Amino acid sequence: MIVITGASSGLGAALTQQYAADECSLLISGRSEQKLAAVTAKLTPTQQANVVTQVADLCIAEDVHHLFSKLSAPPTTVIHCAGSGYFGPIEQQSPQAINQLINNNLTSSILVLRELVSRYREHKVNVVVVMSTAAQAGKANESTYCAVKWAVKGLVESLRLELKSSPMKLIAVYPGGMATDFWSTSGKDIDTSSFMTADEAAQMLKNALVATQHGYVSDLTINRG
């Protein structure tokens, strides 16, 4: 079983399509039942039979707990794609939007990883945390976005030390710009014509997650060309 959060759009939706095409069993989550239904509507009936959807607000601990309680056995992989963007000069950013940014990116990651570690620390589960290249370098007019992504990176790297003797693996993914609806809701007017598509990024990520008996990719940067 593969669990994908943030599956209602962008990279999460693209990963859902690609794993479903391989007839993988999936549990996908998002905040919008309508958007999740639109994602599964693109699948064949056979593929749909392998996909379970769950509406969840990952900023709420009870929703996170309920999501993973849907599983009867430990998943093989969890891909945490949920998040949002918010950009602009810091003096023009609203406190309410900043708090929402923190919740959607950092709080959700903390609660998801907290739940996964408490449940599956002693199981061979690959936990993929999708961040951004904004977690690797500061960017003008992206100060608060960089701040939350750097915080998630610190969370992942610290938890790796706690899980050093555990079979659970944390995989950090840093995608560059993708041509998705992310930008239209972020407040940043940008030309995405040269950006990679969500399908391209999903294919590269999916390929990188193929491990060998004695090795796996622990950190992955997906740059746009």
C-alpha cells in the first residue's frame, strides 16, 4: 500500500495517476472531496478499485490519526506532498496568511511524521517528504515560504537521527518549479511556460524511489531544465 497526501492536485495527483497505472494499491488524501473525486475519475474502473480516498485536514491531529487508521497493515511507502505557497515582500504579507502557510507546510508535516513514527518505527516504511528547492537556498520575496520549508528540512534531518537504528527511512525531496495551480493560489505572478510539468516531476520521483537490496536514494533534488 502506498499513501499519498496532497493528492487532489499537482504532484500528488500526478503520482496517483502513475502509481494507479501500475495497479498499485493506494490510499490518497486531500482536503477537498470534490478534487479527490476528479482525480480518481481519470482512472480506469480497474485502477479505481485499488484506490481508497480519505478527506483529511493534516493540520488537525485527529484527521491524521484517522487517515492512517484506515490501513490494516503498515504501508510500504508514504509520500507526503501536502502543502501550499505564499509569496511577496514580508511587509506586505498578512499574519493570517502566514499562519496558514505555517500550518499547511510545517504543522502538517510534524503531525504526519509524529503519527508515522509512533505507528511504524519498527517497520520497513519509506516516508517521502516533498519540500521545495526553497528549503535549500533563500529566495527574495519568498521569505516565509523558505522559512517553513527550511523548518521541515530540519524536522526531517533531526528525525533521521532518532530513527538511526530503525528500518523506517525518511526520504527528502526538493522539487524546483512545476507548472501547476500552485502558483495561481500563492500570490506570485510568474511565467511557468519553461517549468516542468507535475507528470514529469512525478516520473522522476517515482523512478528515484526504486531501491536496491542494500541502497536507497535518501535526498533528491528535481530541478527544472
